Amino acid sequence: MNWIPHIMAAGQGDLSSPAAQELGHKYWQTSAQGHYIVDYAKYFSNLIALSEFLQVTQVYLRLEMLKADQNGRHQFTINDHIIRFNNNEGYQSFLKPQS
């Protein structure tokens, strides 16, 4: 998730401009609201972005999440990355909808 090009465009090349700072702050605030957490530091709100980051197919990612859900696991590993669901935001599984 490379935000720099978007932030630079908002600030017309100036990262210290108010527009760039506002967009950067917005990205930072919303990043913590993702369903999936990778390595306890990166947040993703959808499987597309997560699979691209992990460099795996969405099918493979869904199968691993399904296995974790079935076994009651809160995390699993892919390509040396630890993937967890964001229970701080109320999620209780990887794929099952919130009840």
C-alpha cells in the first residue's frame, strides 16, 4: 500500500502542503480500520489488496482463512507474514460475517 504518489499528487509535489497532510492523515486514520492485520503493523480492508501484498492468489488466501476459521485460529502465516483478523474492530473470524 504505497500512499506516497496519491499524497504527493494531492499536495502538487509538496508533502508538507495542507492538502497532502490532510490526505496523509486520512489514510493513516482509515488504515487502522481494516479487517486484516499483517505482521501486527499493516491493515487491509479487503482480500484483493491483502492478496496483492502477500503475492498469493485470492483463492489460496480464502482457503487458508477458511482453514483458520474452521480450526478456531486467530492467525496464520503466509510467506513469512503473520495474518490476523482485527478483533479490536469487533471481528471474530476471517471470513464469517459479524453476528
